[in-house]
Amino acid sequence: MAVASLVLSIFSFVSFFFCLPVVPAVLGLIFGYMSLTKIEESRGAVGGSELARAGIIIGWINIGLTVLVGIFILVMVLVASTQ
């Protein structure tokens, strides 16, 4: 699941301009947190915590960028509608 988290989070950056990037980012977050829980429960028997953390970090960055771009577009539309 750690690899799926990383792949989905990276795919969310690639799909930023083509489709809704939040969906793969959220899935990457879900898989990342689930895999971290399983890794911690295994007490080191299962690896991949670095991949899971990377997927979580990339997912949150992409969600933050999506929110910022959405706010920017909203401000531009509001400014354009008042002129």
C-alpha cells in the first residue's frame, strides 16, 4: 500500500491540469496512512514507511496547491466580474 500511496500522489501532480487532482491525492493519503498503521503494527517486519510518508507529504502538498489555485481562480473571477 505504501507504493500505491506514492504512485497515486505523484499521479495527482501529473493529472493536475487534465482532471480533478484531489481524488488521487486523497486516495494517496488514505493508502499512506493505512500503510503506516500496518507498518507500525508489524513492528518492523513490514517495510516501506519512507514510501508511505513520501506519498502522504506529496498528497498534502498537492491538496494545498489545489486549494491555492482554486482561491486564485475565485479571486480572479470576482475581480473580473466587478469591472
